[in-house]
Amino acid sequence: MNNKYNIGIIGGTGDAGIGLAVRLAVGGHEVIIGSRNESKAKEVVNDIIAKYNISGIKGETNENSSTSEVVIVATPWDATISTLAPIVNNLKDKVVITMVNSMIYENKEMHSLMPTLGSMALEIMRILDSKKVTGAFHHLPAKNLLNKDKKLDYDVVVFGDNQSAIETTLNIVNSIEGLKGIYVGSSKLSFAVESFTSVLVSASILHKGHASLKLTGVHQG
């Protein structure tokens, strides 16, 4: 049985953040979409409520969103550290799930970039000085998340170093209908997980689709 959480989404006004907020709210969680601009966050939430007629979502500042029980980081990669720096104290000893990928669009493809420490997850772990950072949701197509009536059928790769944080992350993933969380290992795999997003996005661009993942031959209860 999955627990219900109060979840803040930092930088949650992009398509991926909004889509994830909608799915989490449908799954019974209380969600706060965070933004540097509070009025933008509230406008996004008003649009969600009008379009989908769902409750359980609020729009706040990133700072207010960061006081949630669990926090998801959905910022653009190049704004992640500057966004988290002022709210580090709110995030200490808290489960923080990153879905950030560092990529650049070039020659009609998405190309992965390697941050200084090797991945955005490791950069976030460094600034938060925390082992409770996990990774998930990197490979989900935002357009399909945004369409509440679209049936999902995806596996979600989860990595992390802290067992309780991993379990919380898997609970949250599995609470969304059509998603299955699969733990793949430690944060040492973070660059491989993050960088593979560029393959999926490039495939989506080339074939005009919405590529994601299904892992076969893996059994996880």
C-alpha cells in the first residue's frame, strides 16, 4: 500500500513539472508547484484546476514549496544550483528527488552535458550535503504526463544511496497509475541515467513520438 505525501516541486512550472504534479494529485498526494515567481505558479495551478478539475495542488514560491515533506527538483539544469542555494536549509535531512537532465539541443538532436561532478544528482547532493537525494522521472515524456486522460505504461528508473529515501521514492513513483519504479543502484549510476534521456528525446524528435522506457527481464516487488 502506498503512502500519501505532501510533495513540493521546485521549478515545477515547466511541462514536466506540471504533468508530474497533475499525476501526483490524481494519485492522492498534496502537491505544491514552486516557482521563483509566485504569481506564475498560482496562474499555472489555476489553469490546471480549470482544465482538469482536480484538487490537491497549490502554487507557491520555491521557498514555500521546499518546506514540503518530500521535494522534487524539476528546474532547468542550468538554473538548478542557483535555485537550490537559497533554500538549502529547508532541504536538509529531507528526501529530495531529482529529475534534472543536463542537455543541449544541437543539429536536431539532444546532446548530454557532463556537469563538473559527473551528474546533476551529484551536484545536488554536494550543495545539500545530503545522502537522501534520489533520482527518478528522468525518462518520462512530458506531453504524455500533461494529458491526464493518456494511459501511462512506463518503467521509472530510480537511483540513490539511502534506503529509506529510495523506498519513499519508489512509493511515490508506484502511486501514479501506469508507472512502475525500478531501483537500479547507487548515485554512481546517475550520469548514465541522466544522459540516456538525450537518446529518448532524440528518438522522439526523429520519429515524431514520445519515447520512454520499459525494462524486460526485471522483477521487483
